Amino acid sequence: MTVGPVRVTAVLDATGPFFTPLADAFPGATPELREAAERLDPGPSAPDGEWWLAFRAYVVEVGDRVVLVDTGAASDTALRPSWAPGPDTHLVRRIADQAGVLAADVTDVVLTHLHADHAAGSVDGSGAPAFPNATYLVQDADLAALGPGTLLRTGLVEPLLGAGQLRGCAGEVELASAGGVSARLVPTPGHTPGHQSLVIAADDDLVVLAGDVFLHELQVIEPGRPYAHDADPALAERTRIGLLDRLAEHGGRLGTAHLRAPYLEVEARR
């Protein structure tokens, strides 16, 4: 997908069922709402009662910058969540195969939040930074919320700090621009305290790579639908509504980590 001179490539890291049944992950979701979600974003499905989802990262090429949004479940590192499906190879293989980008080409790694299925590929099998020339960007609020001694603290944050490659952010950050198109980090909290999204904006186009702001298609239809594992459900709801409103102002595309399609079109209000 392109936005002016900016190229965005959705990279599928893995697919499979989640460890929480759909009815437990989204309490109170009616059969009618689930059917509407299926029509909005049709695709592969899990056995009845399970929740099938994608695990997706994005490569954004803007000017001389190569930005990787999230680093996947990375099944060959110690940070891999035990419940995550996927092949036994690192995300670096898939960004090379699907986006034609090598690990050494990546200049910036945006971690939408510090959950293992989004951040485990930040290191390689030896625990060293997997993207040796990149600055890793995380919101300070997520760093502060990560407890001492946790696996992500010792296995991800500390190695990146030791390598001088971690940058904590507070609020919006202008990351890159080219040909009148900007790529900006925008806080989108609720799922975690420091969740952030990458907003790619031109005068007549808008793409939001939103991580886990939307976990399921039904939250696009009904943004007030809570998710059982959000840190702050009320704040997450306000964030979803705000992003949908922004996309609907002029029309745009929503990119998410776990929906079946890599992008959903949001029509402009008329």
C-alpha cells in the first residue's frame, strides 16, 4: 500500500487461536454483533467458541527511513509467549520475504506496546537487538508500567538500553516525512498505559497503524465493546472512538495487528 511516496507493507508473522475464548475476551457480545463483524472482515475462522487472529507487523518506508511497527511473537526467542502460534523462525525472515527489507536496513522500531506478541522479536535468539542499526521507540508510560524483574524488562528493555538503542517517548513524536506525507507517533492508551500508534498522514489520505487499539472486528462496529485484557477499559473505549472519528473526518485506512484483513477502509462522513 502507498500513501504518496510512502510504502506500507503488512507483514504476517503468524496466525492461530487465542488462549481466551471469544465470549470471555469480549463479554456480552451478541451473536448479531459477531455476525456483523464477520461480514465486515471475513476470513479464516477457528473452531466454534475460539478466537482466530492474525499476528502482524508493518514495514513503513518513508524517505530514507525504514520503520518497523512491532516485532511479532518471534517464536525462536526467549520472549516468545507460550500461547502464541507460529513458525520457529524470527520475524526478520518474514520482513525479508514479504517486504524485501533486511534487519540491518531498519532505522526505527516502533513498539506499539510492551506485550510479548508485539515486542518479542526485538531481540534475536542470543538476546541481542535484532535490528542492529535501529532506534527502538516506546512510550515512557509503558516502560514505567513494566515491573522490575519481568522477562520483558530483563530480556528486552535492559539489552536495548545497554546497546544504546532504546528511546523513551512522552507524547507525540514526528518520526519522518517525505513528499508531504508525515509519519507520527501518537499516544493511544487504554490497552496498556503507554500504547502508541503510527499515523501516516497526507492532505488527502490517512493511515493509522493501531496495534491493539482494536483487537477484533466487532470493536470497529461497536467501539464501546470492552476487551477483557485492557488495562483501562474506559480509556481504551475513548481511544477507539477518537481514532475512528479521526479516520472518518476524511476517510482512511485502519491497520491492526490481529484483525483478519491487514487494513479496513473507514469511509468519510458526508
